[in-house]
Amino acid sequence: MNKTDLSTFDNSWYDPGAGIVKRALWYCINAIFFVPAWNPFSQLKCVLLRCFGAKVGQNVVIKPGVNIKYPWKLCIADDVWIGENAWLDNLDNIFIEKNVCISQGALLLCGNHDYTKPTFDLITGKIVLKEGVWIGAKAIVTGGVTCHSHAVLAVGSIASKDLEAYWVYQGNPAIKKRLRTISTKKK
């Protein structure tokens, strides 16, 4: 039986999309302005993301404690909410369409490792959150997943496969539970 040998890990093929100076500078900006709870100002965060190559729409709310790996691999449309302590671990591209809500502590995880290889090779895949998607608190979306229009990933659930439009998913792995209906009636 073979064993994992991390001394043979070779990540040299991976392109983070920016040089070491830009990555180091972003690490500092992220650590000062995004991760700490002291900065509740979304507009400043959006400006900083744009300065580092992110495409960021209008009326984007980024709460305190959000951690973003690489802004140059991030595209956020209009009217998006990103909750406290969400982590966008975007080793690959993340595309967030309009009216998406990413709740507190949610994790968008574009990278993983191939546990079947002794070298524990890195695997990456993009994440796409289509219009109106809601990622619940402490939920996880893995690389290669598309959450289609108005899909919901419930609290603490894990999406490792695409989510169909207008369905509510729950569990680990997330499974379809019920159809999402959106009422236009006023209370």
C-alpha cells in the first residue's frame, strides 16, 4: 500500500495570477482592512478590491471579517451581500452574479488535494453563483460547482455538485429538499 509523501508535493504548475510582490501586498491589505472586525466600511473594501483587479459592481456589502485569497480572481456583480467571516478561498475564479447573499462564515473553496496520489496534488476549480443564490451561514461550496439561479444552500450544508435553479439544498453532501418559492405579497 502506498503512502502520502508530502516531501514530493510540487505546486510549481499553479499560477496564482500575480507576482509575489502583489500577493504580499494583498496579504497585508486583506489582513488590515478585511479580516479584522474594526472596518465595517464596504465602499472602502470595494475600492481596494478593484485596485487589486477584482471586478466589483454597485451596492456590494462586505461585512467585517471577510477573507479573500486573490481579488484578481474575483468577479462580483451588483447588489451582493457577503456576511461576517465569510472566506473566499479563490485559488481559481469565483463569479458572483447580482442579488447573491453569502451568509456568515460561509466558505467558497476553489482548491482541494488529490488524496489518491502520494504527492497530494493540488486540484482547483472555479465557482459560479448565479443570480439570486443564497449560501447559508457556515455552508461550503467546493471548486467546480455552479449554483444556478436562486438556488439555496442551507446552513452548514456542503455543495460538491451543481445546485439546480430554485431548489433548496441541505446536508452533507447537499441534497434537494424542496422548491424555492419567492412571494411578491407584502405583509
